[in-house]
Amino acid sequence: MTATTPVTVSVNGEPRRIPAGLTLDRLVATLTSAPAGVAAALNESVVPRGQWPATPLGEGDRVEVLTAVQGG
Amino acid sequence: MPGSRAVHDGPGPAADPFTIAGTTFASRLIMGTGGAPSLEVLERSLLASGTELTTVAMRRVDPGVKGSVLGVLARNGIQVLPNTAGCFTAGEAVLTAKLAREALGTNWVKLEVVADERTLLPDPVGLLDAAEALVDDGFVVLPYTNDDPVLARRLEEVGCAAVMPLGSPIGSGLGIRNPHNFQLIVEQAGVPVILDAGAGTASDATLAMELGCAAVMLASAVTRAQEPVLMAGAMRHAVAAGRLARLAGRIPRRHHAEASSPTAGQAALDPERPAFPAG
């Protein structure tokens, strides 16, 4: 396995170094193991859960991973 | 008297359904979940309130948080209503609604587009833009709006499933500051009108229903009460009482008294006799 060059992405507002091409499902798994109730936006667009494994991340990407909390 | 009954005994829940976008609820109290001291108190409060529809906010995943409001709602059969709290632009609100739909599997959204942190008042322009975009995208949109009859009409015209005017600013507990506007909104509305924000205690919820609101939405009044579970029960009864009073039709207000005992048949007594105090 060839080493990939790390890239910097923003994950919920925090900069993070990840291997280039890491897919969104792998990234979300580092934040939560919840099987449902979670949604992700990549650069201000919703990425449906089913497409996470096919969504590689690159330099400068902004990822927001949200869930429901007490509110309203 | 045995066998006697009122002409109308009043509707039970089945006879007086509250419907939003084809979904019928027995409870006319929509609860929020913000401000509760713990998930345990929240759950007991929701159960005491009898609510069947309850809001949540969408926020960043926090790996350190244990327990979830979603679990509380799911195990009690309460429909989740995501909000867009914290959004200041139509764009933020639309994206948040789409993320909520993806995360929670519901196309319902309580739409909030607020103007500033200090007042949390709705931004009417952004609100209407976001409402129209979300309706076009297939959402059931319940907008948190100003108590403005014209804006309420515009929101209904773009396809909102209800309108949710504020009684007073969020969390203020100032009640309904402009009851007349609520009457105007209710008179013209073809969709449910739901008091949203401002209720401080039970009488505020009752007044909303007496004014013709189809339902009441509240959170802080319960979750920040000294005894949230007690207040939740109070709100349940307050909403039901106000609804019954609305259906019953109140008496007109009068400047002077109107006797409720008959004048006919009254005895002609000498006002001076017997002497008072009687000996």
C-alpha cells in the first residue's frame, strides 16, 4: 500500500489532517458510531448517507456532521 | 338528573382532531426540548404534556455526548420536528432543513430564520424566501413568524402547512403581546395557526387557544419552570381548556352587569324591615 500525502480538511470547524482520498463514511466513523440520525454536508451540500463511501475528501474540503440535539 | 345531558358534551380528541398536512394529532400541544435540565426530566415532562410532536435542533456531532433526545422521542412514539434554530439566512435554513431530512427521515421542518441574537425575531424576507424554496423541494414547512397578519398570509400563499406566530420573543415568557393580531391572523388563515414563543405560564396557552389558535408550541415555559413536569401537565390542561372555551363560544364583554338570576317573581319587600342586623 502506497503512502498517501495527507491533506487538511475542516471537520465541524476544526482543521484535520487526513490521508488524501479518505472517504466520508470513514471520516464520520471517527466522530460517531450512530447508525442513524446523522447527516453530513460537504462544502455546503448534503451528501446522502448512501453516497458517503463513494465520496473521497481532498485538500480544503469543509465537512459538517450534524445530529439532532435538544432544542426549540 | 338521571338521563339528562348537555346539548353538546364537548368533543373528545377523536371528534376534534388537529391536522397538519394530513397528519392528525390528538394533542394540540407541540413541545420543544431545549432548556431541560436533563434527558430524564425532559422525558417525564414530554409524557406529562401529552405532546405528540416535538422539536429538536440540528447541531454538530459531539463524540463526548451520552444519550440522545432522538431515543427519548422514539421510545415514546413522539413525532420529531426538526427546527432550523440559529439560522440567520435563508440559505443556512434551507441547508439545515435538508440535513435534518437526511438525518431524521422527515420532510417536516419548523422553519426559523432569525434577524439577530438579541431579539431572535424572525427576518421576514429571509423567512419567506426559505419557506418558498423548501415548499418547492417537497417540505412540510411550519414557519416561526412575526405576529404579522400580512406575512402570515404570504407564508400561507407560498404553501406553508401552518403558520406559527410569536406571542413575544423566544424565552421571554411575556405571553401574547398583541392578541388582536392573533385574531386577525386566525380570521384569515386557511392553515392551522400555532402560537410559537412567548408562553410563560398556563394562562398564556389558554389565551392562545381562546383566540382561535389550532395549537400551542412551547419549550422554555416548561423546561425552565421550577418544576418542569408539573408545568407540562398544567400546559396540557391549559391547551385543552382553551380549546373547549373556543368551541363553546365566550359571552360578549359588557360595560355593566347583567343579572343571571331572574327579576320576574321577586318578592316586594320593605327595604327597611326587618331591621338589620336582625336581633
